[in-house]
Amino acid sequence: MTRDRGKEIPFMVIFLVVFWAAPVFGQSNFVRGEEFFLQNKPRDALTFLEAAVIEDPAKVEAFFYLGMAYQQLNRADEAIAVYRRILPRAGEETARIAYNLGNIYFEQGNAEFARQYYTQSIEADPSYASAYLNRANTLVKAGILGEAIPDYESYLSLEPRSVKRPRIEQLLSFIREEFAAEERRRLLAEAQAREEAERKRRLMEEVSASLQAAAEDIRGVSAGSEDVQGYEGEFELE
């Protein structure tokens, strides 16, 4: 009898350990996934993070790390799907998730969507410096230089010691020079247009005056012919 009880004790211990460990293990999927991700092992993190978002669809951090893991593994479409799924209920993480979406679309060459999500990131957190910088880069790529200037300036205001400052200031200088050159070209074109319009006006006045003079000459000839008197009767030769 004692021998049987001795055999049962390890079984009960194992049962209790497994019983109590099961929910802990289930809850640790996010923790383990996060650990692998922070160790720069996105492939190892993926399984745990995918399980974590299924277990707790409200856990924003799990979606965030899962999207980042997909990004690092060059699975952009899956990252977009994950981010867009959680974005409407991201709460305090809205700025970061929208920012990541902007980055993916920028890399894909979709300037319109990139700009849209960078803007959403800024609206969620007006102090998010990187969102200003990347939106400015998107605007430059799209050729919308004028709107890029205030974004670059906002970034420099938020990050005054940024190592990127010299290059940004150089780019701003180029943009302003281009605007100045464009303004000079515009003013020159307007001046040339005015000169051409004035030349045409003078030419039309000259032509009109010439035609008026010709009309006067014609009237003069007509008036002279009216002074010729007719003769009645017949001419006879002697």
C-alpha cells in the first residue's frame, strides 16, 4: 500500500504542475515572442506572436511586434494586414502603427498611402518627429516640395540635435533655391508675355491706322468723282 502511494505522488505532482502551468504557458506566448523579437530573431518570434494575437485580439503590443516581425522577414502584405486590423483600436500605439504602415507603403512606392498614414501618425502624436521627417521625404519624392518644407522644419524643431540636421538643412537650401529660381522664371515669363502683348497691341494699332488711312484715300477719290459734271446733248465734229 505504501509502495502504491509512493508511486502516486510523482504523478499528482506532475499533474498539478502541468495543470497550473498550462494557462501560464498560454499567456506567455506574447512574452516569448517579444523576447525572440528583441533578440533579433523574428522568425522564431513569429509562431508565438501569431498565437498571442489569436489568444488576445485586444493586445495591441502583440499586433505591433507581429507586424514588425513580418516586416523584417520581407512579408509586407502580411504586415499591412496586421497593422490595419489593429489600427482602429490601437489607442496609444496609433502613432507608431500608422507610422509603420507609412514606411511600408513608402518602400512600395505608394506615396499617396504613405503620406496618408504619416499624417495619421502625426495627428495621433504631434510630437512624433520621425513621422514629420518621413512625410517630408514622401512629399519630396512626389515632387510636392512646398509642403515638405514645414515638415522638415517641424522635425528639426523636435529633434534639434539630430545627426541628420546638416543634410536636411542642405536639402531645404536646395528647395528654397529651386523656388527662387522658379519665381524668377515666372516673373521673366510674365514680363515676356507683357512685352509680347504690347508688341501685338502696337502692331494691331499700326495695321488699324494703315487701314484707316486707306479708307480715307478711298473716300477722297469717291468724293472727287462726284465733282465731274456731265454734259447733255451730242458732240458734233466740225
